[in-house]
Amino acid sequence: MNILVVGGGGREHAIIKKLKEDRRVETVYALPGNGGIAADAVCLGGSAVDIPAVVAAAKVHSVDFVVVAPDDPLVLGMVDALEAEGFPCFGPGKNAAIIEGSKAFSKDLMKKYGIPTAAYETFTDMEAALSYVAACPLPAVVKADGLALGKGVLICETREAAREAVRSMMEGRVFGDSGATVVIEEFLTGPEVSVLSFTDGETVVPMVSSMDHKRVLDGDQGLNTGGMGTVAPNPYYTSEIAAECMEKIFLPTIRAMKAEGRPFRGCLYFGLMLTPDGPRVIEYNCRFGDPETQVVLPLLESSLLEIMLAVSGGRLAETEARFSNKSACCVILASEGYPQKYDRGFPITLPETAADEQVCIAGAAKKDGKLLTSGGRVLGAVAVAEDLPAAIAKAYALADRIHFDNAFCRRDIGQRALKALEEKK
């Protein structure tokens, strides 16, 4: 089979590596791909949101199956366009991808169907929003309604900070049109958990839980990023909590989307907070998370291609999705200055990797045969081991064998998880 993977980051590299384990896969194309992905796929360049170009590429390369990985093309309706031309896809259609494309939609969905989440109000008028934050409980969480590269959520400790967040989104348009509508939520406390799940609109199969590290600096300090590292499984997510989430969150969400005439097929990501009052949904994503994918897929023992075909064909209930009991860690190496201004163009030196290690390239370009940095998050050093302490140690050992000028990483990825394991003893 010829597979086309739409996207060009570390998540897509992890997906491609896992797809290639299936013997049926002949050629994997990536659009646009990147300089590192080029070692595992034929990179076509272009733009992941150029729907006509992606459809044309699928035709030119006689593609049998398409995986649309990023949020933007999903929300724009790329799957609908491809399926209209006869290309089976993994990913939700436009009317289902709205679950991530509009926070106001997802919050209203949860309210309507009794899915536990934070209390909230939605605003399209800035003065009304400013009036609300003048008296709302603090801290307050101010969210841009639309897509914002994972950075459209601001936790405001003071009223002035909340007012500034509202103004920057609704008047300053720091997130473009995504901030024309804002959602203001109550602040929840508790451990955060990411649970990616396969679903064909009827059956839902959760993957291994994970823990993301969003802040740029050690100790969860500094600016929010797209993610500086992950570990899996998340020790806070017990089998009892998993059963509760299946009953109160996962299945109700799938059924709610079907009831709304928006059946969801693809990867539905549940961002959860384990509050003292039980699990709550912080956010939904309509696709694989990044860098959660880099730790979850290495633990998948079944064929990713077979699962994706089953999701597309509505037969997930008949398909095995088996995960290892091992642990995984991903440490992101980034360019100094990220998530703000940073320099590009530094040569990357990659080591040989063992069977339980992999490097997922996110921001790199190939020039004159050399791999050069081209993004803020450059790559993820991933390792799998029998337990979490070993996986973390191996991931850092791998990260320390990778070299490029201006590189930095957090040195505390997984420490909260190790603390949770200690508390359980």
C-alpha cells in the first residue's frame, strides 16, 4: 500500500515510523514532511493546509490511504475533500473536527450531554467579557475559541491579567480570528492526564495515558509551548479512574457527537484534569497530540495501519489494539529562545539508535546533504524501557548524544510522574 501522511512534525515522524512496521506498507509519502522525516518517507513539500494540492498529490502518487494528522487541515475539511475523491482517510470530517476547532462548541456539547468539565461562560463582545472578569472567581482561565497552536490558553491569577488576556485576544487579535470569541472558565486543580483514543464513531479504544510538560523551563516555569516532553503511562491515571472516564467521559462524548450528526472517526484526544471532585475534561483535540504520540505509539504492539483502516471502515470493535506494559519517555530538544525568537540553520549530529530508542524530527531541513535546524522544537529523543525511571534515564542519555548549536531541553521531564510513583508506595 502507498500511504500519504499529511503534516511535517515530530508527531508525523512517529506515525510514519509505526506505519512502516506493517509489511503491507510499500511507500510512505509525507506532505510536507521535513528534512528528518525524509529518512523514512518521500517528502513532497508544499503546505499541509493546501487541500487541492493534497488531493492532487494523492492522485499523482496513486495513494491507497491518507492519514491527516494536524488540526488545521482537519478543521478546514481536508478529509471530506479526499474522501469525495475516493481516498479513504484516517481523521475526522470537518463537522466532527469542530470539537477542537471551537472551544465554545465543545463546552456547549459537554454542558448539553452532562460530560464533566469546568464551569464557563462564552463571549463574543469584549466589554461583556471585561465586565465578567471584573467579578469572576480567581484564578480564571481565558481561552481563545479557535486553534492557536496549543498556546491560546492563559491562566490569570489577577483581574488585571484576565483583562489583559481578554483584550489581547479580542482586540489585539494575538491569535487572529481564533480570539474573536473567548471562553472564560473556572480554574481547576489536580494532575493533568492526556488520553488519546481510537474511535470509529461507535467504539472507542483508549491508548496508553501520558503526561505532557507544556512550560518551557524546568519546574513548569516560563511560557507555554507546544510541549517540551512526555512520559507514558501517567501514574496518576489508575485503572479505577480509567473506568470512570470511559463511563462518564469517553463513551458519552462519542455518543454525543453521533447524536449531533457529527460522528467522530479518527484519533480523539482527551485532555483531562483529575480534580478532587473527579475527572474533568480540560480540552478535546481532534487528532494525535504532539509530543504525546511520540511516547504512546512506541508502546503499541498491534499494527497501526490495521487499526487506522478499521477506524476508517467502521470496524474498530473487531480489531485488536494491544499496548505494551512498558514505559516511554520523550525529551524535546529545542532551539534556544523558543517559544519566542530563535536562530535556525545549525547542523544536527544524530547518533546510532538502539531498537528501544528513536529520534522523531520536528523542525529540521535538509540542505547540501546536511540536516539543519529549522524550527523551535527541533526533535524528540524517545526511549522505551521496562519501567518509567529507566525510560527517563535512557531518553536523556539519547538526548545527550544528539548535538546542534543553540540546543536546550528541560532536565526534569518525568519527575512529577516519578514523584507520583513514590507516593503510591
